[in-house]
Amino acid sequence: MDIDLKFDSGNVGDERKQNVQIKSNSMQEFFWKVKPDTENPAAKLTFGARSKADKNLADIVTLQIPVKNFGFERKLSYAAEGPKTFDVKLAPDSHREKSQITLSLSPAITGSLPSAMKYLINYPYGCTEQTTSTIVPAIIAKLNPDLYGDALKDKNTDDILQKGVKRLESQQQSDGGWTWWGRDNSNPFVSAYVLEYLLLAQKSGTKVNAYILNQAKSYLLLDKYYDSSQEKKFSNEEIISKNYGLALLGQTSTNKLLPVFPGLTPDLLSLLVMSNYLNGDTNPQTNGLNALILMAREQGNALFWEAGTKINFGSRDASTALAIRAILLTNGDRELAAKGARFLTRNRQSDYWSNTFATAQVLRALTEFAKSTEEQTPAYSYAVTIDGKQIAGGTVSDPKQSIKDINIPAENIKSSGSKIAVTKNGSGQIYSTLTVNELRTDKNSKAENNGLTVKREYVNEKNPQFGLGVGDTALVKITVGGLKTEENYAVIQDELPSGMIPINESFENEQYGNMSFNSNQVTEREITENGIILSLYQIPAGEKTYTYRARVVSEGTFLTPPGVASLMYAPEISGSSNVQKINIAKKAERAPEVGIIGQKQILAAAVILIVLTVVIFMVIIRVIRKKQTPPQTPNDN
């Protein structure tokens, strides 16, 4: 028979194999060298086999695959209140046609939130807090259709909520509580957070298992817990979270009014204020509201509250948002809430706030603030310019008016950088969010260090002295360093070259004798289409290497995008590896030892050089001393 392979998006070397003979009940493998040359999201590989003796005996199989040019995304966002000029400069290697720049404008504070809502919904990681935070935008949008009618129109919010609630139900511990990754003892702070949004999801129309809620109630009613078989009491901070969760469940008869414990952080004090109020204490002196107000810090005509602890995902943004909610719930001074909202809108540096938890809290706080007060009725015209040339404009007369997003072609940005200005003429407020999505294409991109260093290597698991060949298992080693002190909560996101696929070790047929590498550091492994996401509960100071496995499936030379590491709750602390070129052979071959020999030679040469330097130094010292020694007086005898 004749066998051939056709490819509609590239070239196939020796595409036809003629006069192939295959015996009955046997099998043969055939290989072709394929070189893609056209980008195509639905490229087709067509395999054909035709009998030489009978033209009616033939078969064709078509396989559809995406063919993409090399590239990796980098995203930046900027937010502002009032007239603003954004300085935008794209990287020299940015693909101008595929990079996107979007400017969103709104006359109301809630109109600036959809980009943050989409950020949370699209967040790729899945610890308990992040799973909860992911469903917050969908809940808020469903409960406030008048404010967010079109904000998530391209998202299936019902599906998002159903999947999120199901995942949270599966993450519940046997005692009824939740923890960060389900590995340690249940955590009252995390448990109260999950419970709050399960209740709100239920209020929005999503079905929540009553048994899950009852189990959570039982956990929150516990007076003690066990840690390593030792009975322990909850701390004051944990009692506050438990009390807040019970208050949300309406357990006023069994719940207690709490005093303002000394040393509380603002986020926990806010929870204490809200739980005391829900339990019937409306006195700001005794329910903690006055103490919370005294903790506020001024920043011009804005206010903020300091961050809580790292273990509770603390940040100024989260504390300020929780304080706003406490003030609004207890009918406190609206002006204080307004100053807090002003801080949050001004200090947003991206399409999110400090982290996922803070972003969820801010979305909730600003939504409640918008519902509790009406912003000034706008009456103004606005204009958007690039380097002085107007590209958009309009008039605004209603605080609920929707302004269509302005898509700015990346080709309009000068190589030296451009200024995108938002101006207005008239009364009322304008909020803006500029999002820049760059597709970087530099095949020689260097590693980047923003507080973290990232190095990556691929090792043949069976024999590290060999290179990689088709059928091998590659051990992907990612070394992260740069921290001076241990930090909580980090994430590593890595993509494989096209010649490899990630191994999902949760499948029984993929488990190994030494299955989990670094299992005490990696708390979750999420297999993606092209790689993996590793979530870390802690990341130590110094350097640490994390590993995962990949199967080698294709021969060739491939490029791999940078691996990226960051702290989850301080994403500005991050780093990425360099772009790498990976050679995969049909069969693994012993790696050349030139590099190893060279290293030994360099080491030997260094030792010899040090010895020679010491000898020469000693000779010089001896000569100098000899010259400095005064001549002896001749002996008269």
C-alpha cells in the first residue's frame, strides 16, 4: 500500500511512502518530519493509506491541531480617578497586531470594577481562598443586575457559580471547616470566608448543599480542636472569625458579644465589629466601631487601614475594604467610608488590587458603598487622545451611563512611547482603567528578576547523562530564589515546549514509586493544556528547586516560553526564566561531556593559578625584604 501525510499549514518531508507491506495482524510505525510555516488555530494533518491492489481499500484520518507562532503574554493595567495621562511603551519585540490596548471609562465607581471582576473569574489557581474569590464577581453581578447588567455578559455566571460551589463543597474538611489547601487543620478565618460566599451564592439562586452548611455550623460551634492529637483552644483572633461566621448563619442565640481584644489588626477588628452588630450590639463604643475608626490613617483626603497578617492574606486594600463594610453595616459616618473608597480607587495599580482576596473584598465594599450613596449626577463631555490626537469622545449625563470600551490599536503606540490622555469638561467624576496585553516574541528573551530569580532545566529522568528522546520522561526542574526571608503562598506557572506534554500523576497509570516530588512544599499541582501550575504554601529564603514530569512525544527543535514564579499575595514580587531552545532526538543520546570536561579543566586551571599566584607573591615579598635589609658591617676580624 501507499501511505502519505498532508499538512495544510506547513511542509512535510518525504510525505509519500510507497509500496509499504504490512503483514496481517501486525503493526508498523511511520514517522514524518513536519515543519509548520503558517499560523493556523485549526491546522489539519491528513493521514492516508491506499491499497495498491484494490483502489476501494483505503482510509483517511484527519487530526486537527493549533499551530501558533512563538510568543508569551505580558499584561499591565493602570487605573485612575479623574483626568489622567497614561504613559504607554511597548517592548521592542511586541507583536503589534496581536497586542491589545483597552481603555475603559465610567462615570460611577462601580463602572471601573468589571476589569477586576474578570481578573478574578479568569484567575487560574485554585486554593480554597482563590476558589472562593473567583465566584465573588459572579455573585455580586447576579445580586446587583442594575449595577453590573453588562459587566459579565460574556461569562456564564450560573456555570461559574455551580462549578465554584461544587469545588468548595469538595474542599470541606471532615470537621466541617476549610483550610488553605485542605492539608492542615481547618482554619476559622478561611472557613468564615468560604461560608459567607456560600450563603451569598445561595441567595443569588445557586444550589448549596444544606449538609455542607450544617457541617460548617458544627465546626464554628466547636470550643476546642485537636492538633497532632493534642487538644487546643482557639485564639482570640480565631474566635472572632468563628463568631462572624455564626453571625452570618443567624446564630444570635448561641453567639457571644466580643470585647475589643488588644493587638487586633484592622481586618479582624472589622469582622468583630460586624459580628457584634449582627448579634445586636449597636453601640459604637462597645461593638468596636470607634476603635476601628481610630485605626484609620490619612492620605490626603483619603483614609486607609493597615494590613493584617500574611497568614490571613493581609493588605491595606483588604483592611480598608473590610473597614468600609463595617462602617456601612453599622450606619457609621458615610464620609469615612467615602474616604476609604477614594483610597481604594486611587491606589489601584492594575486590573486587580493587592491580591485575589483583597480584590474580592474591594469589589464587595465598593459595591455596597455605591448602593448606599448616590454619586454626583454627571454633566460633562470627555475626550481621549493619543499624543494629542483625539481618538474618542462623548457626553455623560447619567451615573449609570455605560461607555463603550475604547480599543486602541497597538500600531498607534510610538516605539519611543506614547501618551494616552483622558480629559473632561464639566461636573461629575470619571474613572478610567487602561489594560495593555502584550504578546512578546523575543526568542532570546532573558530572565527577569523582580524580587525572585527563576532557572529551569530539563533532565532525562532515566539517565541524566543522556539528552532527551521520543518516549523518554523528562524531569522539569524549576529553581526559585531571591527571597531573604521565608514567605507564605507562592505560585509557579510553566509551559512546556511543543515536543512534550505534562504527566498528570493523579492518574493511576501515571503514578511512580517516588510519585510526589517536593510534596512537603507543593500543595497543589494543576495540569494545564501546555504545562503545569504549582501552588506553594511556603517558599523559603535562598534557593529551592521544584520539579514535575513531562512525557517527550515529538522529535525536533522547540522553543519554550519563560517559566514564571510570583508571590500570590504580593504579585509584584516575581521573576521569570529565559526563553529556552530544546533539542529532542528520535532516540536519546549521551549528552556531550565537553561541558563537564571543560568545567574540570577550568577548576584545575583555577587551582594552578592560585598556587602560582601564592608562589609569585612569596617570591616578591622575599625580594622586597632582601632589598630592605641593611648591608652588614664587615667583620674587622
